Amino acid sequence: MTAIPVQLVDDTARRFRLLGDPTRLRLLDALHEAGELTLAELAARTGTSSANACKHLALLDREDVVAKQRKGSNVHYRIVDPTIASLCELVCAGLRERYASLARRGGNRAAA
Amino acid sequence: MTARHLAALLLVGVLALAAGCGGADLSGAPPAPAAEPPAAEPPAAPDETAWTALLGELDLEPNQFVVEIDGSRDGSDLALTITVPQDGPREYTFSDGLYGAQAFAIVDGSWKRVDTADIRTEIAPLLSPGQSADVRLPVSDADSYRVLVPVEGFAAWADIS
């Protein structure tokens, strides 16, 4: 493995911090499913208040993970960083595998 | 001196002490002026510590002037103008059709929400630096109000009498 430049390590850590929040992950999941949603739709789908959704979407917007666009009297959000979905899927797949492994071990112990 | 004499002397002493501690004044001296009644307590100043705690509960970071809030009472509403400063860093998104504005007042010593705008349109308006918006926020009666506007995780506020 080659040495990662310091700036890239810092930026990568910032990106993981940005994604290290359940509300933001739920918002991204909703956008990944739907493609494009309004603030109110995102708040409803993630079970949070509009003010809270607005706060987290602003953070994601500032880091160029999502973009907002005014359409009529409303604002629509969509994911613009194409790496986000595959990154989340990679982490989720690893966790699913771990759960399955733990379940198998639990099953083996119960059978023994 | 008999025991009865001693008891009588003690009784006289006790009565004299009682008179000196607010009992009947038998000295003939003019009565001392009555103590002033306690002045009415000034209205309690808004409790800034409680306000900061409230913003914490709402998961908002205090940033009072991230947007400017002007306004006055107009009938049963607060007539507000919300302005993004000209030197603001970017366009802001607000959380509902009333720009997320909420009114609070001190009730029984603590901050209580007193706006009555429970149902709000779901549009999320945007304001660019230098732009402003007029909002009418219905409220219940209070002597003065503190208007809170959440802006992308920050809390702006202003006091309105």
C-alpha cells in the first residue's frame, strides 16, 4: 500500500465524519432510492423535522455530496457524488457478512 | 428573697425584653418610621442560560445574526422581516413556508413556545445574500417575544416587544 498524502488523509477523515451520522445516512438512502426529493419529503421519509433535515442537507451540500435545485416554489435535493452509494453499499455488505458469520457461530454453539 | 420574688423579677425581665423586640413601646419616644414595603420585583430578564439550553435541545448552534430578524406586533401576529446579510456566505434554505420562524416568551420563569402556527406549508424557501422575506407569525398574548429562526443548523433570534 502506498503512503497516502496527509491532505488526502485529512479529507478522507472529514468525508467519513460527514457520513458518520445516522440521519445523514438515512437522508442519503432516501435520495438513493428516490433519485430526487423535496425537503419535506426527505423529512417525512427519514422521520425527522424539516429543520433538522435542512441542517444535515446543508452539510451534505457544502461538501458536494448532494445538490439542491429550486423548482417552482420548492427546493429539490439529489445525490451528486457518485461514489457515495457504492461506499455505503460496501460498508453495509461488510456488516451483513459479519452479522451472518456471528449468526452461524451462534447456531453452531447452540447445536454443540 | 423568696422563690416567688425571683419568679416575679424574671417575668418583669421577660416582658421588658419583649417590649424591646417589637412589643408595645412604653418609653414615650416617637415611633420609628414604618419600614418601606418591598419594591415590586422588576420583570425577570430572559434567562440566557436557559435559552442556550433550549437551542441545544433543538440541536441548533447559536449564531444570532446569521440572518437578521426585524419585526413588531401587529394584531395577533408578529410581522417579521428576515434578511440574509449582504455579506452572507451563501444562499440559505429555510425549513418551511414561514421560514422556520418560531416565537417564544418567558412563561412562569421558563421559555415557552407561543406561536400558534402549528400547520405550515411544506415549501422550503431559499434566500440569497441581501434578500429578505416578510413573514406573519400568529402568536398568543405575551409582553415580549423572542423570535427564533433556524438556518441550516444555526439559530438566529431577535427580541420583539
